Amino acid sequence: ETGVTQTPRHLVMGMTNKKSLKCEQHLGHNAMYWYKQSAKKPLELMFVYNFKEQTENNSVPSRFSPECPNSSHLFLHLHTLQPEDSALYLCASSPKSGLGTYEQYFGPGTRLTVT
Amino acid sequence: QQQVKQSPQSLIVQKGGISIINCAYENTAFDYFPWYQQFPGKGPALLIAIRPDVSEKKEGRFTISFNKSAKQFSLHIMDSQPGDSATYFCAASVSNFGNEKLTFGTGTRLTIIP
């Protein structure tokens, strides 16, 4: 596997379910991100982790709970979601090496449908 | 408040033509402006990026034009090909020593017709 992988690629869950999204990066990067992509809206940054520490929580509801056990893995735990949470959830990673290194590498995303 | 405004929402260009997508930003602290390309079923991928110390950057058929005074930047795709059909996102961020937060535009769905 190369780059950034995400599983599952598709997920349908009821509002009372608990599920988790997984992201793994094989690039040796130290920063990882969760984004939400909804139709006709800008990509919304949700969380940022640098060296396993959360450095950004963009006012995300507590029904989304991130976890970063190491620099290569990132999880998004979901519980009691709402239908408006249906979207494509993208994971990204980037090297954290100071000024001048910005490229974020995205995974293919998990298409989430909340019923 | 949308900090990066992108237009048009969709664009149809004939093969061989020039595709132009525009973005405008509000935050004068932004100092990095990338363009991402996204194909269906894939995540966005960096296409080309520019910093405000230059007015233009060219990579192959792709060119970014940057107008700092107008707070605008645009992507030009020369000799557009059907394989360029994708959704394009502009973005902007403030240098923060590796802790960058990209602010994205809403995207432009580009279709190149034969």
C-alpha cells in the first residue's frame, strides 16, 4: 500500500449506531487531518494532529471523536450522528518540517450515509 | 464567512481550448495558494501552488496567475484535454511552521468536450 488509505470506502449507519473510520498513511508524515466534503460546499477542516497530538478542533460536534495512536494512523469515531452528517470524509497527511512544506496528501475518502 | 470564493461552479471547454478558474480571497495574511484536482472516487491531489512573491507560475499546461493587489488568483489550463475533466479546488493558507490550515474554495467541475 502506498500513499494514504482509508477504510471503509462506503458506510451506511443509523443514527443510533457507533462506527469508526480508519486512515493510514505510508508516507512517513507527522501531521494528519480529517476533512468533511459536502456537495457544493468547501472542504471543511475538522481536526489536525501533529506528532500524535491534536492541534486543531474546528468546532466539531462531540459526536465525532478523533483518535491518533501514532503518526501513521488516524481514526474518526462516530456515534449518534445526524442525517446532515452524511458526506465524504477525507483524511490527509503532510510532513511537518517547518516553513515551506505544505502539501497535503489526501486519501480517497469514506462516503458516509446516515439514515 | 467564506474566505476563498471560487468561480465558476462548473465549466465546459472544448478540447484544445483554455480553461480558466478564478478565486478571490479576503485574508491578506494568506501566503500560500495551492490548486487541487479531484477525480471521481479519489481524494484531491495537489496540482500546482504559488506564493505571493511571484505573479505567475507555470508547470506544463497549468499556470497560476496571482494578483496580490486584487487578492485574486486563477488557474489556466492550456490545450485542455478530456483527461483534465475533474473538479478543481483553490485553497489558501497562512504559514505556520507546519501547522497550516488550508481554506478551500467550493470547487469547479470542469468538463472537456471533444
